[in-house]
Amino acid sequence: SQQGEEDPQALSIQEGENATMNCSYKTSINNLQWYRQNSGRGLVHLILIRSNEREKHSGRLRVTLDTSKKSSSLLITASRAADTASYFCATDALGIHAGGTSYGKLTFGQGTILTVHP
Amino acid sequence: NAGVTQTPKFQVLKTGQSMTLQCAQDMNHEYMSWYRQDPGMGLRLIHYSVGAGITDQGEVPNGYNVSRSTTEDFPLRLLSAAPSQTSVYFCASTPGLARETQYFGPGTRLLVL
């Protein structure tokens, strides 16, 4: 089963509006990451927030993490048509793999499809 | 740097055929992984490697083999293609632990008839 679940599945807004996407997960994590995927392309890393951080900013992006609720949100402010893409959260669950060394594995959510209308 | 490259971009196979999806990175990253992406399923980890000569299974490894003879290359082999393997395949790499930022290739779109 997927570790990260995103909400909403699809979001449609007008240019200039803010877009908020949420991610919930099930087990304790080392960090949570957000990725963006334009149609037909690979994923591009946006931001990483560690389990001991509560909020992080990068340009027009703001990410929050609430480990007590096992949830995160991605806020895109003043959206642009070029922000149209799918957005995925990915979690790295705590654990031991590969012969005893904790390398971690990223688990991706199903994504939120964001459409920004000009 | 070219980053992470994948070939081919698109491939059509018949059921039962075998093929190798190529992945290469020129960033000297230790960790490499293969994902498949299906509609409504997000990305699922197939296999990963923590360095040359070391590989391990991910979430959906059945029907796929991997090897890591060099740091740069991490090919994914489909042994006997099935329609259920129709998907988009992404290779990714990261310089250290898998939990850090991953760099993705552009993907290979595979259609199995």
C-alpha cells in the first residue's frame, strides 16, 4: 500500500491564486519530499523537509510538516500557468535495508494534478 | 553533466519478448533505483542498488532483473514481457542515502502487446 496519500487528486485554479496540496502518511519518517512532474517528463525535486522541521520555504513554495498528524502540505503562492503539473509527495520510512544498512526507500503518493488557468 | 539518461524513450514489445531498459548517470551517485508509474498508482519501486555489485528488491520486483557492474549504469531487464508490464519506467539516482533528493531520468514508455 502507498505510504503517502495526496489530497485532492485534482485541483483547478486561476492564475494568481494559491494552491494547497496535502499529503498523509502512515509510518514514522526520516524526511518528506515533494516532486513535480510535467506531462510526459520525469520527476523534478522541489523541496525536502526533515522530520525535525515544521516548515520550509523555497521561492513561492511553502511546505509544512506535522509529524503528530503524519501529514504535510505544499502551498504554491501566486500560481502561474507554468505551475500546471502533477505534484507528488514521497516519504522515506525509517528502517533497515540491504544487509543491515539503513539506506531508506522513498515511497511516492498517487499525486495531485494541478491545473492553473491563465 | 547529462544527469540521468534513459534509453529507449519508447518501446513496443510482444508478450514473451525480453528487453533491457538502459539507465546511466554521470554524477558518480551511489544509489540508483527503478520505478514504474501507472495511472492512479503513483511511482512504485522495482529494484534499487546502493553501489556497484549491490542490488535489492523494491515493492514490485517480479518479472524484472537488475545488475550493477559499474557506478554509472543500472540496466533493468524484462525477462518475458507481459501486458501487465505496460507502464512508464523511471530511473533515478542520488549521491548518498536513498532518503535524499533523487534525480530522475526522462522515462521509458513501454507498451506490451
